[in-house]
Amino acid sequence: MPEENRHIHMVGWTRWSVLTGDITHVEADAIVHVASGSLLGGGGIDGAVHRAAGPDLLAECRALGECPVGEARITGGYRLPVRHVIHAVGPVWQGGGQGEARLLASCYRAAFHLAREHGLRSLAFPAMATSAHGFPGEEAAMVAARTVREELQATPDSFRHIMFVCFDEPTAELFDAAVRGVTADRG
């Protein structure tokens, strides 16, 4: 379970939380993570999700095949405390001029699309693309907060709880500031 509940905000009927901790211990309908295009696991959160879920997740991911950057796929949660895992293939930061922000936003949109299709009402996101993918934390937080706000405004009653589960306190502070900014500015 995440260590700290940094801040809670409401957008319509949806509660937003920014937490510090291990996303593989979060109870939600689904966790979302940045996956490799092969969906077969790797380092960082991708590897942690695969280890925690167990070998059945790898078998299901093998059957799904490749996934392009900016898209997502959904699987069962297996040994995780969630019904589903949404695997979003995030962009690698290349200086900001290669459409990285657009592709990261696309990951969030794809995750919301899959969540709606499967009737999921609570989602937990890590600080997607900030670690091994090299995305600057402040920019990643703003892309996340803005895109999530847009998705919630599009279907206001679809979700009850959105969590950003950050791996460390400095990242949680960036996400908390971004969420505060977009929830204060509802226009």
C-alpha cells in the first residue's frame, strides 16, 4: 500500500489522489504502467508489475504481441490486488521535439479508453515515462494532469478515483503541484 496520501482533490464526482509508494500494492480496478513495446516486462515499474503479477501475466502478454508507442493493452491482474493491468507504451524522451508530450498524452487517453470499455472505475498511474524513459518530471506531471482532466470532463461520471502513485517524494510533489494546478483551473 502506498506510504502517504499527499493530497486529495475532487473533479466532479472523481477523487484524485497523489501518493508515494509501490504501485504494485495499490488496490484499484486497474493499475497502468509504462511497458516496453513487446509487453514482456523489463526494468523499473514494468519489471516490478510482471514480477508481482506472476507468470500468467507474461503468458497473456505474449499472446497480445507488440504494442506501438502511445497505445495501450489490457490484461488480467493475476497476483496483483487489481482486476486488470493496463500496459501503455510510453515515449522515450529525446529533448521534447519528437512529439513526446503528444505520445505520453496518448498513453493516458488509451488507458482511459480501455478502462471505459471494461467498466473500470478506479485507476492508479505511476509517474509514467519519468524514470527509464527520461521524461522530465515536471513536464510529465503536467501532461498527466491535463490529459486526465480532459478525460474526466469528457465522461464526468465514469470514474470514482484516480491515483498517481509516485516512487519518491520529489516526484509526488511535482504531480501534486500539477494536479492542484489543473483542478483549481476548471475552465
